[in-house]
Amino acid sequence: MNEPAHRPGASGREHLRTAARVVVKIGSSSLTTAQGGIDDPRLEALVAVLAERRTAGREVVLVSSGAIAAGLAPLGLERRPRDLASQQAAASVGQGLLLARYTAAFAAAGLTVGQVLLTADDVVRRSHYGNAQRTLDRLLALGVVPVVNENDTVATHEIRFGDNDRLAALVAHLVRADALVLLSDVDALYDAPPQRPGARRIPQVLGPDDLDGVRIGSTGSGVGTGGMTTKVQAAHIAVSAGVPTLVTSAALAAEALAGSDVGTWFPVPPGSRGRRRSSRMLWLAHAAAPAGRLQLDEGAVRAVLDRRSSLLPAGLTAVHGDFRAGDPVDLVDGNGHALARGLVNYSSEELPAMLGRTTRDLAGEWGPGYEREVVHRDHLVLLPGGGAAPR
């Protein structure tokens, strides 16, 4: 694989060397064998790198995949199961095994680990968010290395993050991390499949435009759910939260944390430094799966995009999908283009009878409970590419 003659992006990486608090995410395929089960030498190599950093006085939060993969071999499963119940069973067996290996490996360096299992609710609901944040802050203050994973044993499809890359990005926001490092089997993002002759590493990504025309592949592993696509998505989430991100391989973890020119670096644009979106809004924009679609008329499109207004029943022309109050839904224009995403205040059964009607009319006919927005502006985010409303 060839390197470009000019290699931008090395500057800024020294931030990783001096960062006081770093979140490091490791994928299943970098911790387990293809047949399932934990690969002890690779796990211990990662722990050695993180332990060295922690004993030097810098804080580390480890987001670790691998629970489901670690449970495959003990359960006699040849590959990751597709049904949720079997995934939960494998996670139940594998999570204990994985944490035991981490506990022993970090203990050899004189460090204690603490397990933190999260679901999406824990980073988007205000009360849960505060509890998770206080727990992680206290663990770090006590010198403990938190080991975070999605709570696969109880998470349902509706409340899953979908992959631990996005979980890591939200955790980085939750703990106010100085940087995020996403580790896998691939050493960087490339402008073509890495195994192809002439493929070049992309040292730095300043924004989505830098990836125009780049075909990003997915994982070839049978034990994980992520891939380079999810890492790029997670990097954009983290950067939008003010956290610079590096994507590289587990084999280069030491070089990455030392600030060396490895992997692909996603810096925070200078103009956006200091701006931190709420964790709920980050989840809504980047990780929530919409349960339905609300079609808006032209006036509602302008109100939502230009004035950042709440969505009212009068601006609705159609309802698609099956959802309950509180579910995420996409707001689309007359052509079906998704402009925004929000948490809806009504179910898909209630809304059809409300199309085009004012809240005053609805309240007069059905009671004061219907004098409220379909989607409140505080629970609504514009989607990338939504643009400004047509005039």
C-alpha cells in the first residue's frame, strides 16, 4: 500500500500524547478468535498499552466489544447468532469471561477495573445520563479503569446503539473526553480497499467532503457488528461533540496514543471548538433508528428549517410507520427527503385524524391534552444535508 507524497494531518495528533482523558474503543475481531473465545495475547497487549498510560497519570476509559463473541465457544456456537435471545445468552456468558480477563491483565499492572454496562436510555434520558456520568467520573477519580460495553443481555433492538463505535462516541461526550481512539483490525481509512495495490491511507478527514468518492467498506469479521463505515460515523458524532478522533488498528495502539502519524485523524474544526451538543441530541441525530415518517407541507418545512420551530399538526400532510409517543421519527418534505428527526408526542394511531388541523381546534374538540406540538423544537434536530427550506 502506498503513502501519499505529502502527508497532512500529523499536526494535531500530539494532542493524543498529552490528552488528560481518552476513550479507547476496541472491536470484537481484535480481541477474539474467528471461532469465538478470547485471544489472550492480543487482549494483554492492549492492556499493557493502556496500563502504561494510566500509571503515567492520564485517565483512560475502555469501551470494549467482545462479550457476545467471547460467549460463542463456551456455548458451542460456530458464529454470531442472528436472533436477539441467543445474542443475549452469549453476552451473558461472555461478559463475565471478558471482564475476568481484563481484571487479571490490569491487576498485573497494579490497576483496578470497573464494569459499566449501558443501554441507549442511559445516555439519552436525563436521570440515567446523570447517573452514568457520576459513576464514570467517580471511577476515574478513584484511579479505576472503567470498562464500558453495551448491556447486550437486556438491550432490545429498539434501545440498542447498534454498534460500540457509536457507543464510544457518546461515552466520549458523556465523560468530556479530550480524545477518542477507535481500534480495529485495519490500520487506517483508505481511498480504496487496503489490500488493493496502490491504495493510499487517508491521514486526515476535516469533514464529510473529504470522503467524497471514497468507497468505505464494512467488516469481514463474523464476530463483530462494526466496520469502517460505523467508525467514520462515530468519528463524525464525536467531532460534532468537540472530541477529536483517531481511527487505527489495535496493533498500533501505542503509536496512536503517543501521537505518531498513524491511522486517520478526525480533528475538531477550529470554529466549532467549545460547542457541545447534548447527548440526547447526538443520539437522536446519529444513532436513533426512526420508527416512522411525518410528511410536511411547504409551510411546515420552512418553519422547521428556517425558524427552528416546533412541528404542529396543521403542517402535516401524511403519516407513515407504526410508532408510539416518544419514539424518534423523521420529518420529510413532499419528495420524501428527510430534513429533521425528532421525538414525536403522539402515536401513529392518533396522528392521521389530526392532519392539517390547528391545536386550538383539536383542544376544543378533544380536550386540552391535544393543545401541544407534534414534535417540540427542543426534541428535534436537523439532519445532515437537510439544508435550508426552498423559497
